[in-house]
Amino acid sequence: MLENIRVVLVRTFHPGNIGAAARSMKTMGLSDLYLVAPKVFPSEEATKMAAGAADVVENATIVDSLAEAIEDCTVVIASTARPRGYDLPCLSPEQTAAKLNQGAMSGPVALIFGPERMGLHNDDIRLAKYRVTIPANPNYGSLNMAAAVQTLSYEIYKSSAEANNLTTNKTPEALPTSGEVERLYVHLEEVLKEIRFLRPHQGETMHRIRHLINRAQISQSELNIVRGILSAIQRSSNPSQ
């Protein structure tokens, strides 16, 4: 199950932090590391800081965008020190670990960490379904990236033993991947513009719709139903097609 939990570091500035994060991951049984547009990588400093986790660094997947890193993930959680302009439902570290472990039973899931200097952008956060903030001193709540990875990795490892012991007669309903949900948003926006519900410069309305769907925690079958409805609307609006 831990093999399906992906740690994604976005636009990391200092290669040493990549190595330190990899070491934090390996001590807690995690190995799937994705790097989104790192400033300096490969790097001897990253390998040095990884110590015995050099294999996690060497096997890291490098991609150009966050969307690419989480394309196949069903649960995506962003680690942030504070709410952003595009906010998400907030989970505690314990809730985050439980949700990732549950999702990892059926496929890849992702935990995202932003750049050291400014954290994740709003455009990054809107690709996630939830956010997690590690409780800390309100007068100084800034954690080093590797420390944040270590803290949440520990919660994941601790929770994984409980998740492995769960037995149920009911198979959890399949969840759509991040890529499938993003394609739903594209399709939905296209149809809303076609029927003139959305007009130019109404980006805030789409943001609210994204929030609504995220809160609903839409399943794969529900997503398919919505896509079918949208396609039917398009056929009705364009009988000649």
C-alpha cells in the first residue's frame, strides 16, 4: 500500500532538500518520489543528503508540471502552511494519512509539497482535493520542507498498519484520477459556455463549481454520469452533430 503513496516536490530550489526529503520518506517506508521542475537536479548534494536513501533520489521521476505528476492519482493532498486564495477542505495530519492509505488500496495517491521560498501557488493548489497544515507555533509555523515530509510520512506509516488490518465485505467505490477530474472540468466549462451560462471573465464561477465537485468527492461512476449528461446536452444543442 505504501508503494502507491507518491510524494511530489514542486519547483524545489535547494537540491539538498530533495535528498533530505528522500531520507525522510525511506525511513517511513515510502519510495515513490516525483520532482516537478526542480531548479537543480541531478545533484551530488541531493545524493549526499539522502545518505542511505540514495536509491529514492536516483529513482525519482522528473516531470515538467504538477498536472503531469498527479495525472493517475485518485487522492491528491497539498501541504500548505496557511490557506491560499484558492482554498480547499482542510485535513489534519492524521486525517491526511488515513485518506492517503485508504486511497492507496486501489491505486496511486499523492501528497504535494511546494517550493521552499513561497510554497505552492494557487494554480498548484487547485489541482488538489484537500490541503493539510501541520499544527505548529502560531508565532513561527514555518517548517523546512524535509521536516514537513518527515512529519507527514510518519503519520502515513503509523496509519498504514491500521489500514492494513481493516477488513470489510464492501469494496470501496472506485475514484476517478486527477486527470479524469480535470477533463471533467474542461468538458463542463465548454458546455456551460455553449449554453451561455458562463460568459467571458467568469472564472470565479468555475472556481466555485470546482469547489462544489471537490466537496462532493465524486466517484468514477458519478463522473461518468456527469460526462454523459454533458454530452447529451451538447447533442441536444447541436442536432446536426
